Amino acid sequence: MATLIKNYIGGEWASVETMEATPVYNPSRGEVIAQVPAGSADEVNQAVAAARAAFPAWAEVPAVERARILFRYKQLLEENFESLARGVTREHGKTIEEARGDVRRGVEVVELACAIPSLLMGQTLANVARGIDGQLERYPLGVCVGITPFNFPAMVPMWMFPIAIACGNTFVLKPSPKVPLTALRLAELATQAGLPGGVLNVVHGGKEAVEALLRHPEVAAISFVGSTPVAKYIYQTGTAQGKRVQAAGGAKNFMIVMPDADLETTTSAIMGSAFGCSGQRCMAGSMAVTVGRVVGPLLEHLDRAAASLRVGPTDSDNSVAMGPLIDPAAKNRVLGYLNSGVEEGASLRTDGRKIVLAEQSNGFFLGPSIFDRVQPGMRLAQDEIFGPVLTVMRTEDLGEALARANQSPYGNGAVIFTRDGGVARRFAREIQCGMVGINVGVPAPMAVFPFAGWNQSFFGDLHVQGSEGIQFYTRNKVILSRWS
Ligand code: NAD
């Protein structure tokens, strides 16, 4: 029986009361590697109490001293980089290269947070009125909460807590029960870096734990990343409770391919975007919209590339290009889309159900699938599939391609492949989403920029990362002084 993992509260391991638990898999093998507790309101209360108790002292620590701890944390993350990446591969199933990217993107947020003394600087205006000076200062909010999805076990938690704690808040992280181990290791390393107990806590659980966090009177702000229905619920419930909320949701990302696109580089970018992390990315380019005559040659290139994609267990073979889905339910959901696409009349050119693995295993595998002739009304065109399925929709011109992309209720990312600057400019201006790529397959912003979803991909006003992250985790005080 795999071990029941603990919460991490007040800088220490905290036993859980319940024996109710769900399995954490190594998806490459289909083996259970840990049990994660179901979580309870009592455990949430303990974590929030620890964070609340730590807040006044932590908020008083000068920003330069908080930065010193973050510099040590960054150093420890580098020293443990490879083992963190291996841990991500083990509990998530993504390839080791993808796992290194997951950790690296998180470390970059820590690097940003190391600049906190500059980032927290306020504003002054001398003599706003005769004899009166005005100044704006930033203050932390208190206890902040992070609720994270399974698909980036390192990066998404690190979108949140490094900036929150750098700003002087304390934090309770509730990671996805599918990938709780990386989050625990990140918290342990933070303690090792000198972070006082209670500043960063990890509590496990699902809906019950989330409900307790959403309604806890001592929680000031909630950062959520996950699927759209849950994001919307968290935003509505959290704000109704008077909390500040940023909630990033799901996505459907369109990739427009113009007739003048370079086919080699475009194919490689589309393959990476559609099948990277087995399609389990909120920035996965899952829909290629072809314009005019490019469709035939592009499909030939894609079929060839998909046929040579090595799929298999990622924990033993570094040359594997695509790993498994996260769990059996995810695999069944994607199989459902493959069946419905065929029933709705799309043309399945590459069938991921017929997969030959690089190494035999009981993992949750599907190969890459490619559908052509997808129509706007099909489920394949509307839903976030979140698996290794690329769909292709044919259009006649850029206007039609833009209209198709802009019909999507989501608004995370979209990309165009072209050699024409005028076309690229029109696309960037007219596409209705927050993260735009021009000849870039996955336009995920670096830490200094906000992760800028629109529409049903984001609920709130201030996104994670960059200056918006700093604004989200602070509130302003404006001071007017008159000294006679
Ligand atoms: P999910 O919504 O199922 O879970 C996210 C978190 O919410 C988890 O911690 C989970 O325990 C909790 N949760 C799940 N159901 C809940 C409920 N009914 N009530 C309260 N809490 C609940 O998402 P997931 O499957 O872990 O992650 C995949 C989704 O996340 C995809 O839709 C993907 O697009 C999205 N995502 C979005 C971004 C972004 O920046 N927009 C980034 C990464 C992932």
C-alpha cells in the first residue's frame, strides 16, 4: 500500500485525520506511488491558522530581507533542479525535457520575486497641495490561497506563492490531488531556504478543502488555475465572500496557417504545441485553421511527423517525445472525443488508439491523433479536449480563419504562421485572446509578463505573474502629510 502523504503546515509535516484518500499515479506505469488525503475543513483551518499567525511578523520583515530568503530559495531550486524535474515526470508523466521546462518556468518567477524591493516601490508627489506631500505605499493583503491544476506541478504553484510571499503575505497552497508531491518538495525547500514556519503551507484535498478555503474569513485572496467551470465558480463564490480572486480557466487555442507559411518550422511548432505534455497544456494549440491551398502539404507533413513521434514511459527513456495522460479517467475522456469526432463525420487521419509504445507498460497512453475536415459545430471544435488530439479546420481566407477562432468562448492563446508582416499585424490586432504567437507555437509569457487569458479563460482583473502579480498581492495606501 502506497504511503498516505501529509500536509505541510507551519514549516512541519502535519498528520492528516482522515484515512480517506485517492491514489497518486506514476502515469507512465499505471502504478500508485502515494495516497493523497481527501482533506477536511479542520485541516484547512489548521493551515490558515498557521498562515494567519505568521502574517504580522512576516509582513514586517523588510523587503530586502525577504529577497535574501528568495535568493537562497532560487539557489536551492537550482541545486535540486534535476530531482525536481524527475519528480514532475514521475507524478505527471510528461517527458523529462518538458518537466525541466515546468521547473524552469517556476524558477523564473522566483527570480522575478527576488527583485521585490524594486517591485514594491511606491510613488510620491511632493507638494500635491501647498505644504502637503502625497505618497503611495504597497501593503500585503494577509493570508493568500493558491488552488492549482495537475498539468504543471511546479510552474503553476510557483506562478503564485513566490510573488505572494515576496510581497509580505503568507500562503496556503492546495495542489491538485493528482500531483501533490512536487508542491510538498517546493514547500520543504522554502523552509530550508530560511522561510519562517507558517509563511508557506500546503494542504491537500478536493472540493471540501476548496469550499473551506473559499469561505474562510481569514483568507484575503485566492489564486486559482484549473478548468473553466471551476474557475468561474471560484471567482463567483470567492468574490461574493469579499475576497480578491484571480481565476484562470480552460482554453481552446487556434493556430492559423497561411499559404506562405514555412512548412518545416510550422509543422515542428504545431507538433510541439498540439502534442507537448500529451496535449495537457492550457496553451496547447489543438486546432489548426488552414487558409487556402496550404492544407494538403501541411497534412502530409503532420502525418509524417506524427508517425515518427516516439510515445512511451517517460521515467526510463529520455528520448521519448510524448508521455501518457494523467490518469485512466483522462484517457477515457479523450477516447470519447475520438469516437465522437468519427461519429460527427470528421476525418481521422492519424488514429492515436492504434499506438505502439517505445516500451511496453501499463501506463495511460494514447498516441497522437489528427482529424481533418472538422466543422465549427462539432464537439471537437468547441470543447477543450486536453489530450493529444490535433484538429484541422479548412478556411478560404484570413477573415474566415479569424472569424472561426473568434467564435470560441475561450481566450487564452492563438498563433499565426506566415511570412507576411501585414497579415501577422492584422491577426495580432483582431484576434480576441490575451496571448498571441507569431510563428511561435506556444506563446506562454515569461515571468515578467502577465499570463493574460481573456473571456472564459480568465475571471478577475489582475493575472498571475509580472506587474499584475504584484498588484494582485498588494493593496495601496495613499498618505497625505502636512508638517508645519
Ligand atoms: P480542475 O479544474 O479539475 O482542478 C483544478 C483545481 O481545482 C484542483 O486543485 C482541484 O482539486 C480543484 N477542483 C476540482 N474540481 C473542483 C470543484 N468541483 N470544486 C472545487 N475545487 C475543485 O483542473 P485540472 O483538470 O486539474 O487541470 C486542467 C485544467 O486547467 C484545464 O482546463 C486547463 O486548461 C486548465 N489550466 C489553465 C491554465 C491557465 O493559465 N488558464 C493553466 C493550467 C491549466
